[in-house]
Amino acid sequence: MSDILIIGGGFAGVWSALAAARLRDEHGADLTITMVTPGDDLVIRPRLYEADPAALRVPLERILHPVGVNRLPGIATAIDGEHRSVAVTHGDGRTERLGYRRLILASGSALRRPDLPGGEHLFDVDTLARAVALDSHLRALPARPEGSGRFTAVVVGAGFTGLEVATELVGRLRALAGPAAHEVRVVLVERAAMLGPELGPGPRPVISAALEELGIEVRLDSSVASLDATHVHLTDGTELSAHTAVWTAGMAASALTRHIPGSHDGLGRLRVDRHLRVPESPEVFAAGDTAAAMADSDHPTLQSCQYAIPLGRYAGHNAAADLLGRPSLAFAPQPYVTCLDLGAAGAILTTGWERSVKLTGDRAKDLKRTIVEERIYPPLDDVTELLNAGDPKRLWT
């Protein structure tokens, strides 16, 4: 039995743990906090489009142990709300049930990979293992026989992730190709009639200029029909010689959300109240990509690190407050911003839901690097800094 059980060791889960520990210690309470997660590390998922993704992780032990949070290695496979227990399967195949008084579901989201002929040849950067697989594949390309498509990459989906993957791939492939850098070709394929359909018209001119500067070809109103190891066939009838294809389109909340009685949105997320509690399951809080919370009166949160951290803070605080008889805090994130990496073409910073462009080029790039290399990382080892990081009233970074 754990007083607070957290499923998930990503950004939302980690900051949930820190916030719950902070309130527990603030009131000198005796609450057990346990995190169930299959991995030993917090994976810096927003950076998995970069080279050398294997290095993009932080040991959970250096975050959780100093603040007295238990970590149970394993995969949560089922949630029994009636008996308030979670089935956890361990690496040796053994399954146990762990009871809870309050549950924080922070099990994240997963890429919706398509079911199409040759789909096994698609790479993605959704998880550390898959990003490492792509990185290994790219590093092996120079050893392949010279020929059409060796250094050609097709990126499917021109949303946030697709744009960052495509623009970064140009530099990664050129560095690997060396004297054959002239062979590098990146093709960005988008089903919609426009780039970044969910990003709106504000940043589109800057994005288009960056793609042109980098020499990225754009194919709109199209997608992948089929592929093999060296060719990609598009739905518009085009055949591309390409040894690399990366899928970035479509996300869905963790399947564990379906184990919780409640209302779900189109992404499979649990609709929560302003305290991040699931109304139909009052002992359950949701955070990160599993939660459909309202960022303001008109806009739901997005599945992003920008919201995962504050959602975790508020969920952890409120789960602990519920058990301690303390007031809950209404979720109140900082104003929405977008900071999109554009590879060697810089970056772009926008503010507000209309995404008004505020910074571009090198200045935006410097900010992007500061965010993803410093601000989204938790403190390590230091109890005071770790507990302070769990304060819901701190800025999201």
C-alpha cells in the first residue's frame, strides 16, 4: 500500500513526486509516495530528435531518493479503481498488486504508428529506444554502397515534431555524409494543405523560409502509402528513393486512461477538473499527456513538456493536500508559448494561442537551447532544490 502512487517516470510523474514530497515535508506528515516506472531514468523526450539521444536521460535515483520517494521498477498493466490497486509486472515476469489511497496517472502518450505496407521500416523519435535506433541507422549510412537515396530522408508529418526532426536531419546527415554531403536530401510530407496546420498562420512564413534555406523539399496534400528499406511511395503516386523514413504524425494518451472511469477527449486523455482530479474517480488525479486540463477558459492543455511539468506539480500537490486535509490549488499555468527548433536555420519563439512571432534566428535558437538543455532538467541530489522545484507556484521552467 502506498498513500500516493504515481504511474509514470516522465516529466509529469517526476514533478508530481517532487510536489507531493514538498507538501508532505512542509507539514511533517508521514505519507508514502511511490513511483512505478519501467526505466531507471527520466528521458529528456523533447530532445530525442537530436544526435546522440542515448545521452539524453537523467537517473531517477538522484531525483527521488533524496526526497524520500520510493521507485518500483515495473510496468503498470492494469488499474482496479474499485479496489484501489494497480497491477505491476516486473522484468522477471512476476506481477504484483499495489494498493493506493490516491493515484496520479502520469503514464504519458505514445505515437500512433500507421498500419501500412512496409511500416516496419519507419523510424520515429517517440521513445529513447526508437530514437537510438534511428541514430544507429543514420550512423551506418556512410558504410552503405553509394547510390540513389542513401542520404535521403523522408519525414512524415509537418507538425511541431516533424519540423524539428526534418530541420535537424539536414545537419546530421551532412555531417555523416562528409564528402558526399551533396547527396543529402530531406523531404517533408504533410497530409494537410499547409505546413504546421496546428501551429496556425503566424509562424508559417518563418518556417517556410527556414525550410527553403535548408533545402528541404515539402510535399503537401500527401502521405506515405507504402515503403521498403530503400523506397517510399506517397499517396500522390510519387516514388522516392530514400533509405530513411521517419514517422511523426499523431499522438494518443496512454492506454491506462481507459482503465479509469471518466470522460475522455479525442486524444484519449482523461478530462479533469480545475484541481486535476478525475470527477468520476475522485481518488485519481491525471497529469501530463494523460490529462485533458484547461490551460485557460478557452484552451485545453497540449501534450507537451511545457504543460507536463506544471500539471505534475499541481497534481502532486493536490493529491497530497487531499490526504492531509489541506486546500487544493486550481491549475494555473503560465501563458502559452511555442519555441520551435529549426536546425541550422535557428528557431522561432511565439507567444499566445495566436502564436505571435517574438523571436527568430539565432536569438530564438539561444533561448531554445537554454530551455531544453537547462530549464526542463530537474535538480539532482540536493533536497532543498528538489523540493523547491515541486512548488506549483514556480514558473513552468
